[in-house]
Amino acid sequence: MAIPVTNIPVLTGKVAEKFIRQCEYNSKYLAGSEFTGTFEEKYGKMMERSKKFLEKNKK
């Protein structure tokens, strides 16, 4: 049985440190930031209007 050889990149040194810092920053400050309460409210209203439009224009 043959085992496929794959090239798995490994970060080392300053590149690895920078990558870890960036991941920690992203998880702390950017995770979930797209879905604020205001966004959810606007999205809900948009969905409501869309449903009403579809109901009104049903064939």
C-alpha cells in the first residue's frame, strides 16, 4: 500500500509569530463584528419586506 507524499507548509520564526498575533487579533476584534444588533434589525426588516413582496406577487 502506498502512502501519498504531501507537502505541508510549516511557519517558523518571525513569520509564525506574526501569523499567531494576527490570528489572535482577528479572533478578539473581528469575530462576529459583521452581525451587530443594528444589522440584524435591518436584515429582519428586509426579510419581512421580501416575504410580503413574494406573497403579493405570487402567481
